[in-house]
Amino acid sequence: MNIGERIKYVRMLRGMRQEELAGKVGLGYNENGRTRISQYENGKRTPKEDMLEKISEALEEPIAKIYGVVTFYSQFTTEPKGK
């Protein structure tokens, strides 16, 4: 899953429309803002770091999850084999 797909996935989990996300990140509650979010989600544009931070805040999701970074401890959430 790429960054755009993760943005879309979380946005939909939050029940948020593209226009709403666009407004919350400062792109405007209009067609231009919606188009930009659509371009991010469809991989036609890649949001810059500052925009990813705004998207992360608007979606109330850590930026590391938007980037797809797996934290060290999450690799060890299952019981070790042999126990």
C-alpha cells in the first residue's frame, strides 16, 4: 500500500469526504482542494512533507502510519515459537 492508498484508507475509515480533508489541510472546501486530495490518493501527485503533516493531523493518524513505517515493537506482538 502506498502513501496515497493509506491516506484514502484512513480518510474513509474516518468517514471523511475528500472536500472535508482538503478544507482541514488548507486546500479549500472546493473542487480544487478535492482534486488535489484525489491526486494524492490516486498516486498522480505526491504530497510534500509539510502537507503530509497536515493530512496526518487532520486524519488524527500518526505520520509514521501514513508513511507506512512499522515500529520496532510491533514486530514482536505475537508469542515466540516454542512457548
